[in-house]
Amino acid sequence: MTNNFFKVALLIVSLLYSLPTYSNEEINSSAHHLSDGTYANTSGVAYESSFNKLLKWSWERRSKNLETFKFEVEVPNYKEIYKNENIVTTWIGHETFLYQNKDINVLTDPHFTQRASPLNFAGPKRYMVPGMKIDDLPNIDIVTISHSHYDHLDYMSVKLLAEKFDNILFLVPLGLKKWFESKGIYNVREFDWWDSLIIQETLITFAPVQHWSARGLFDRNETLWGAWHFKNKFHSFIHLGDTGYTDDFKTIKEKLGPVDLAAIPIGAYEPRWIMEFSHINPEEAVMTFLDLEASKAIGMAWGTFILTDEPVTEPPRQLLKELKKYNIPNEDFFTLKHGESYLID
């Protein structure tokens, strides 16, 4: 029983995390489209498994007591959400936000189910309920997917959304349209880095970050990953998805301009020897905030699933320490309660 459980745990870990490997082709080329049809980061580095290190991490985690915590939940500001006349951002949990910019309603990386896993009986289990239910959402115009990992692309969530909203449009990285169509979802647009699309009066751009993709053991980096940037005459917003710390954020600022609001991950960062390449920690989140020249930022990727080894209560506490070190006011980079709505105006 114990051995079987360990094998299942290792399988799930191998789908969620890996370590970078390098080849001459990858390092010598700045293109993120590789000759075998897979993708690399802007550095030319493609992310692949290092099984021995994954095994080492999985073995070490067996002796760790990773406890959950009951965070405070707030009822969303349904009056503003349904009125749909102001700029409102509601944190539903993990990296799922409802973003309303007086023009379109956007749902980012929607996850409403119990596990971030290919299995319904094992894998990271949600310990905080979603801040909103699908049935409570206003009309959703756009769903964005940052990458294919199970805590960002959840089959049942996108299926239920497609069934509920007839005209919903899914915006996905290159390679993922085929997956959606295999699930019977056809209103899908694929994006390469720096591709843009205007929906009503909002310009939506897909931008590069450092990460990787997989949904199985044999599809490593066959689909792209990235950040979603939204801009109209009222407001600009960027949802970074998962990312390591690189100069990509400075490039985004140079190409798209300073942003009014950024959703920046602050969790899922320990141990650094396996997470540093693809997950920023709270200090790097503050550096990212500065690189983007964001006016405001909301911390995400914490308080929902146990994915890594830091205590679940640590990311927001550590964020406050790093903000103080960089002399940034707490009201400029903050976290929301599950379900809390942030009203811009």
C-alpha cells in the first residue's frame, strides 16, 4: 500500500515539476520554437525532467509535515460584479481571478474542483473552497489559460464554463487548441508570444515568461506557456501565470508599457534547488513588481493547494518583509482574502 502510494505521488510530482536541461541547439538559439516541435524559454533553455532529483525531493517530502490552514474567506462584492460598470478584480483562489475592466469579463486559469491532478483520488487537494462558484459568476467573455499544468488547466472547470456560457472564448498558448477540441470545446484561439487580439475595446497580448508545460509523461513542452496582458482606455492588467525570475518582465514593460495592476505569484517556491527556475519567491515577486513598473499588484499562487514545501501561511508574511526591505508600501502590493473583490473605481 505504502509503495503504491509513493509511486502515485512520484508520478504526480513528475507531471507538476521538473528541472532544466540544456543542449547546444537550445543555448545557441534565441528562438523558442525548437526543431522537434517543442518550445523553449527566451533564454533558449527548454525545461525537462531530472528524474533522480525528483525522486530525491519526493523521498525527502515523506518526512515533512505539510499542514493546511483555514484562511479567512470573504463574500465577493456581488453588487459591483453584477452591476458590471467598474473595474473589479476578485480572487477566487490560487491563480484564478475574475477581472472586469468596464469592457469585458475575464476569468484566468479557472480552477473550481477538488484536485490539481490527472487523478481524482490522488494529487494536490484543495484545502480552501473557491471564493466563487461557477454558478455565481457573471457572464464570462474570455477565459485565459497560462499553461497546461493541472493547477492551471482543469478539465472539469473549463467544461462547465463552456456549457454555462454559450459565447465564451478560450485564449490558450500554442498547442493547446487541439486539447480543447478533443474535449468538445471549439471556441478557442491559440497565441504565440507577442500575439495580440482586440476583443470589444480591450487589447489582449500573450507575453513570455520562464516556465514549461506537460499534462503527461511524454508531452513535455509540446505546448507553450506565458502571461496574459489586457489593456483598454480604462485600465491595464497582467496575469503572469507561473514563472521564474528573468529579464522577461523588463521586456514586457518595454514592449507593453507600465501596468496598472499585476497578478504576481508569491507561493510554490521551496525548495529553491528544484523550484528556482520556474517559480519566483516573495523577494523575486517584489523585484518583478518593480521590473513591470506596476502601480499595484496582487499576490497569487498561495493558500489553495499544497504544491511545494514552504508553510502555507508563509508567502503573504514573507511578502510583507520583502516589501519593507524594498521600501514599497503594503497597499501597493498586497494579497486578497479568498473571494475578496478589489474595486479600482
